[in-house]
Amino acid sequence: MKEYRFIQVDVFTDRPFGGNPLAVFPETEGLTAQEMQSLAQEMNLSETTFVLPPQAPGADFKVRIFTPAKELPFAGHPVVGTHWVLAHLGRVPLHEPVTQVCFELGVGVLPADLYVADGRVERVVMTQARPTFHAVLEDVTDLAAGLGLLPEAITEMRLPVQVVSTGVPQMMVPVRSLREVQSLGAKRLNVTALNRACRAVGTECVLVYTTQTERAETMVHVRMFAPLLGVPEDPATGSANGALVAYLVHHRLVPLSGPTVHIVSEQGAELGRPSTLYIEIDHLDGEASAVRVGGQVVPVAEGVVRF
């Protein structure tokens, strides 16, 4: 019988039962990919991570990421949460004020900064892959039907519905009002139409956003749907928020008053899991050159799986 320890944390929140839950298996040598997928299905969270010894030069750990349906090369809250767990377990020597750790991921070796005070990690800020810009969805009929919106809720924004990637290609969907974004829900989705729109531009993830927000300190209100990945709705999506701010910079939708753009994003309230994500974009001549996404992490559970 095999036995593997896991720790569950909530990511992009400062309190339990907010943010995005993540299960981390910190020692997984001997597990096959199929066993990892089965464990991810058993945990039934949007993502589960598995930590292995690194193989790539410059990496401190290798991390594999699974949704209930498939393995991902990269994702935001799993990377942030796994960094926190490994530090919490004492597997990372912490130095104040900042400790840098590198993960080997499906998109290569990427660093994260752990902000440390009094021996504890207060925030994890991960660096994502340099953003790339892909297909634009010209006809939003399927997309609007899939989300349960009128097409004009999207088209009145006069902005492109575009796929952007900082590791995972994701569709950026501007919507004209907070009320309309709040009205969305996994039970209202026409999954067939939504998946058809995703396949038309080569993505499995749909990020819907508005610049009308619930909280004064935030600048975008976000929801993310990925039924093709087995995730009807995600309460906090680091990779998608990084891609969103790269999109905002690329299309000159935020002021470029300095070399770095800072955006605070809110997500997850509709699921009862309010989340706060801090995004930084370095840019050169108005084009994003580096993307960083950070937030807080809190532990909620731990246990052992035997099979």
C-alpha cells in the first residue's frame, strides 16, 4: 500500500475558506502520472500539485500540476501555494526580507520571491512566462450564448476578445458592467456553446472581466470558467490575471505612468471565496516584458492518502 501526505491551503486570501483551495503533495517520488491524475480527481479541487526532485539546471524543485481532468504545464495559484507549503515545511531556507526559489514547471524554470518577516512567508510573488498574444474571436455569438449574456454586453466594449498566454492560453472577455459579470454562473453556462467558442481560438479557459469593482482598492473584477479542464468556475486564477493585465497594457487600457504597472484584482466573491491578487507588469515602450502575480496563503487541512 502506498501512502502520501498532502497539505491543503487557500491561496490569494488572508483567511481560511476564501481564495482558491489547493492540495499539495510535497513528496511524490514513485507516483506515476496516472496516479497523480487519480489523486487530483480524488481531491476534486481545481488543481493539485506534486513535488519532485528537480531535473532542470537552476531549479530547486520540480512541480507537476493537475486539474481533475488533465495535467497543466503552468498555473498561478498552484505555484504560489506550493511555494508557501514547501517553506512552511522547512524545505526552503528562509532569508529576510526576500527569498527566491525556482520551480521546474511544464513551461520551464520560473522564479518566485517569498517575502519573509519574523521567519514566516507573508506573501509569495511568482514570475510568469513572458506574455504572448494570440487569436482574436471575431464572432462572439457562441461566446455570449455560452456565458448567458447578450452579445452587446461584450461588443459594446469595442475591445478585442483575445487569447493571451503567460504559460496557459486564456481568452480575455471584456464585459460592460459589474452587474452582468455578477449574473454569470456555472449553472447558467451553455457549455456546448462555450466550448465551441474556446476551440475556435485554441483555448480551454475563459476570463471575463469588468473595470467596475466591488471594492475600492481593486481595479478589475474577474471570473474564470474552464469546463474543458473540469473546472466549471475558478475562484482565483493567477495565470489568467497575469494574462489579463498584460492584455490591458498591450491595448493601452491602463495608464503607463512608470516602468511597472500595478493592478489589484478581485475574484471569487460569487463563489463565496473572495480572493485578492496583486499583479505587476514591467513594460518597455508599452509592451509587457515581465509579469508577476502574488498573494497570501493560509493553511486549512492536512492528511494522508493510502491506496
